[in-house]
Amino acid sequence: MRAMVLAAGLGTRLRPLTYEITKPMVPVLDRPVMEHIVDLLARHGFNEVIANLHYFPDSIREYFGERISYRFEEELLGTAGGVRACAEFFGDEPFVVISGDALTDIDLTAFAARHREAGGVATLAVKEVPDTREYGVVLHDSDGRITGFQEKPTPAEALSNLGNCGIYMFDPKIFDYFPPEPFVDWANDVFPVLLENDVPFHIHEVREYWNDVGSLAELRQGTFDALRGELHLEIEGELHSPGVTVAEGTTLSADSEIEGPAWIGHDVTIGAGVRLMGPVVIGDGVRIGDGAQLRSSIVFPGTEVAAEAILIGAIAGHGGILQSMRRRG
């Protein structure tokens, strides 16, 4: 089976992080969020993957190498236009499209089965959301056939609490409903045409974890959810003490104090008298100076935390994040 990872966006809501690194390469625990997605696809049999690139394209190519295929967009083509540009890659079989910044453990095997059983041209992954004002809401009938959409309605106006996850399964016939313009958006240009022409497409309700890492708050929340096990990710490291996982090459100072949950990456140097109060994530190659105290914080790979520094609820990083991340596998 084939899949596409959407990786061309600018990630404006994650600035200033995305001034230095493209959004799909933002680290979550031991690897970039996009690698978690590629790993998920592989576990469910999606072994042929293409990604569209635009912003910092070389960083993605250099990291993933020949593991996936690529298509560079000189000008952004939109959420759907970028997929159409890769139509030859998909051939004649149904394919999945997933955002490169999606933090999820969705059962893609069940998703594909739902698409086959429903028999429509498209299947959209949806999930109950606590606040409809943050999401595009999907309306459907008793059989799960999509009947309409609402864009970020207030709770009082919302006719559904199912948010669009931006994870799709398509039949290649979907391209018959595209406008001729190169820039195409699913929500504005394609899905309305399906509704107008009474073309069947359906929902698949996700029971697993999903977070689109769309903002700094969501990045922090998603990282800590993974740390607590609410999201299943395969991560490296050995259990050092209850709730504390430490990767190879890291030696903890005898007088350091660590309260879980915590994940500490490869080749981390932790100074004397350091206190880590979970949830805390320390990326590969980090150096934490003597007497520093961290609580509810994320430190990106390669960052140096000064001696006696205090970080509370922080995301600490620097421009060398990519150089400090190691490719897994």
C-alpha cells in the first residue's frame, strides 16, 4: 500500500522553532514527529511513501534518505494540490494521506478496512474534540456518509463534535473532482464538489490518540502525553527508575534528582546537583549545567542549559537541533 506525508507547510504557529527547522522535523521524544508517522505507516504495511517538500526540503531529504520518495513544490500547491502532483506515484490503488505533523497512533489497518467496506471515493478520519472552535467539524448521516462541514463553529452553533483529523483514504477517482487550478484545498475546493455532485464519502471515527502538533501548546501536550503512555510510540531507552527512561550513552550524576515521568536521550551530560521534575524530556546530546532545575519542560537535542538555570514549563532549543538528531533504525 502507498501513502503520502504532507510535509511542505511553513508551520507558522510553531514559530520561532520553525524559523530554524521545518515543522515535520520538530522532535518529539527521541525522533522527529514525521519519523513517528513514517514508522506508523510501515507498521501497517504502507511501505511506499512519498512526501511533498517546500520549506527546508534538504533537511527532510538528508534525514530520511532513500527510505521515502519526494516531490519538491517550488510554489505551494495547497493541501490537495500537492497530492494531485503525486498522482502517478499512487497508481490505480487506494492510498492514504497524512500530515507530517500528526502525532497519532491511529489504527491505519482498520482505517483502510473502513474505506473498503464503505465503498466511497474518500474516507476521512474524525475524532471527538473538546472545543469545536479549534477544528473543522464533519457532519454525517447514520451510515457515516458525510453530509456537510462546519469551519470552527462555536459549541452553541456546532452540529457535530467530530473534528477533521486531516488523515484521508482516497480512491484515485478523487482527482476527477479537482478544479483545473494548480493550488487546491480539500476543504474549500474538493469536498464541496463531492457534496454538490452527491458523490459518496464517509467518516472513520478514531478512538486512538491524535494531536496535530499545530501550536507550541499542542507540541508540549502531545510530547507529555507520549511520555505518560497515553500515546503509543516506539522509543529508545532503558527504564532507569519508575517513570524514568534513559537512552544509551547517558550517565546520570550520582547526586542528581529525577522525578518521572522523564525521558533522557542519547549522550546527555547532566551536571552535579541537577533536579528534573517531570514531565521532562531531554533530547540527544543535551548538556545540563551543575545545579540546574527543570520542571514540566522540553529540551531539544544539542541544547546547553546553563548551570543554576531554572526552567519551568519551557521549550528550550537552539539552531543546531537537526545536527543533533540521530536517524533511527
